[in-house]
Amino acid sequence: MSTRLRRDIRLHSCTVPGTFITFEGIDGSGKSTQLRLLGNFLRANGCDALLTREPGGTALGVRLRAALLDAMEEVDPLTELLVFAADRAQHVRRVLRPALKGGKVVISDRYADATVAYQGAGRGFPPELISQIVHLATEGLKPDLTLLFDLSIAESTNRTARRTTGRSSGKISRDRLDIEKADFHARVRDAYLQIALAEPERVKLIDTSGPVDHTQERVKEIVIPFLQSRGHLAMNYV
Ligand code: TYD
């Protein structure tokens, strides 16, 4: 933690309305590691955030995720779009809305921007169709804050390639989307960057080409004041 951020942070109130934060980025961007680190940090400071993910944030979603990401499965692009949407509808209705209604901080590893980037730009479905399907599945629920973890396609490819060779235990292996070609991932990345440009208030861009702890500092610089401003964290400067 940097000197500027060396602060005494504690839970301020459980009665504030919920806050919805999403982590997005191309495969290998390191967002899942950062989500875990942020979750640990918040918990250690009295903010019991709910960490979740798409696909796979519900019991049904876990099964949909396994089918969707199985590298051996042949999934038609329309089926893919609809199953991601089905996973999201279940997640929104059964997990996200109830938690937010209960005043929780909810942090999701991916959400609707992933459909705009992967199925819209990556697969080539028209923006109007993507926007209709997203709206149907989310019922208009938008994140209050999105962190977009960005790095070059070359570095992303390096990192995801290490997954198969580096982790033979199968804990992290390359999935059906990881093994798409570089131009697919380049379209996905461009779409994410367009979203960040279009919605600078909501979407904060984070360069993840550096070390993990450097990226973690950047995450905290953004998330801590945000949660404070919404009453989830109190802070005394030392
Ligand atoms: P992720 O959980 O980030 O995978 P990893 O285990 O590599 O961290 O995401 C799984 C994949 O699902 C990822 O390649 C992106 C893809 N995806 C979509 O294509 N559309 C979507 O709407 C979502 C939520 C994910």
C-alpha cells in the first residue's frame, strides 16, 4: 500500500444502498487475480464484499460455464450469445439484485460489457441485437463502476499460453474462448477500449502490463475513494 493510501479504513455502515462493481478485460489481463486481492483487502478492512463472476455466478451458471467454455464443445455463436445471456439473467435475478437490495458491495468478474466485446465485436453480432439481449438479461441493471484491465494482445497471448504449459494440474487451463485467434482478441480489446472512451465516468482503464502489486495499487486508488464516497468505507488519514 502506498504512503498516500496508508489509511485506517473501516466499515462505515451496513445500511447504505448496494454498490455494483465489475472487472472486465481480455483473457490474461489479470483481472481475476486482482478481484481476489481486492476482496481480501476489503474483507481485512471490514467491508464484506460479495465476489462473483460471469459466467458461473449461480449454481446453474456453474454448469452453463462448464459447457460454454469447454474447449472440446462446438457451440454455435447464437447459442453462445443466448447461453451467456441466460447465465446473466439467473445471476441478476438470483444473486445481484438481492445482494444490492441488501446494501452489499458486489464485485463481479465480468458482466454485460463482456457480451458487447466478445459476442458483439468478437463474433460480429449487430450492436442493436446485443443491446436488446443485454437489456433483456440485465433488466437495465448497470454497474456503478467498471475497472477495465488492459494489456497488449501479444502480452495477453503470452500469458494465456503459459496457462496450459504452466499449470498441468488443470486448475487453470485454456478455455474455448482463450484459444480464439489473435484478431478475435484484438476486436474484443478494441471494443472494450471504445466502451471506456464512451463512458469515462463509469469505466476506468488500468494498464496491467506491470507487476501484480503495481496493478493492485492502481485498483485501490480507484476503488477505495469510490466506496468511501458511497458510504461503504470510512477512512482516517495518518
Ligand atoms: P473468465 O472467467 O474471465 O475466464 P478466465 O477463467 O480465463 O479468467 O471468462 C470466461 C470467458 O467467457 C472469457 O473468455 C470471456 C467469455 N465471455 C463472453 O464471451 N461473453 C460474456 O458475456 C461473458 C460474461 C464472458
